[in-house]
Amino acid sequence: MKVTDPRQLLLELAAQRDASLAQLSALIGRNSSYLQQFVRKGSPRKLEENDRRTLARFFGIDESRLGAPEENYPTLPGKAPRGDWLDIPRLALGVSAGAGRLASDEQAIGMVRFSARWLRGQGLDPAMLSAIAVTGDSMEPTLRDGDEILVDRAQRPLRDGIHVVRVEDAVLVKRLDMARPGAIALISDNPAYRPLELALQSVEVIGRVVWKSGRL
């Protein structure tokens, strides 16, 4: 059944994306309880235009479903605004290519704009993408400190390649090697770093790196 109440819709979309209202509040630059107050207590009565637009782009829906006057937003569902471009959330989390960082600060701090046509051509679902900055030098020369990467979190069969993984409290970007049954090797492109072999169940694969930007 189609959800028409913006508050109920926001709850359902958040659950589908496994995102908390506090995280979504941070996405729009508000305090952590802002959307909780909007959903539970009706304050504010409606979302402000910029907040509504950011959330609509994050979820890939038309703004009218979050309370915008429909006649002011002629964009059809599935179409990207502003000349076929889509905004992908940029996370505050620094993905380490070295010793690792804690994942406790994982929240959106902005957006990175991509061509919707290019994303479709790559077979990527915008709702499953995040942009994250790399820290450290263990993936040089492939990835350098400060490079920004696009991570595809869609559930796909695990295969070799560069991925973002979580090991205990550290989030890392490494090349995966699945050669040995029941084990996974985290490999750095920088030969100064030794491979780390772990039991498969001890590594959470967050997503595959599908694009990078960086300094010349």
C-alpha cells in the first residue's frame, strides 16, 4: 500500500535503508533529535524545503511524497533532478588504508553529484552508494590519502577486488583475496604492509569500491 503521510513514509524509508532518524537529522545538518520530533510530535509541522530536498534525493523519491506541493515539483519518479544528476551522500567516516579508524562517527556530511546515466550504465543503485574519504598510505599507489571513493553496498556475491570492510571496531579499505576456503586475506597495494589473513566470519564486508577521485 502506498504511504501518503510524510512522517510514516520517512519511518519506512529509514527502516529500509537501516538508517536512524538521528543519522538522517545529521544528513540535513540538524541536531540529532530533529526528525524524531518531526515524526513523533509533529514539530515542525512540515519539513523545510532544503531538508525535504536532501532527504528526497537521499531516498531517491519525489519531493512531493515528503510534503512538497506536487505542482511545484514536476520531476517524475526515477528521474534525476537538474539535468539527470544524482546526489550521493558523503559520509564523515574516514576509511583507513592504514591502521584503521573507529566507525562510531559514520554519518553524512554532504553530497557528491554523479551522472545518473553513468550510474545506470555501471549497474549501480544510487540508494546503495556512499562516498567516503581514504586515510593512510597502505593502498598506494591505487588509493592515496585524501582520495574519495564510491562504495557500492548492494548485496552481491563476494569476489576479489577492493572493498571496504569492518574488522572489530576498525573500518578499512583493502583488496580481498578469497583463495583459501573459510578465510579471507586483506591485502594492501603498498608492499610495505603485510597481508592480514582472518577467518571469514570475523570480517564484515561493507561494500565494493567502484570509483575513486584523487589528486594528480
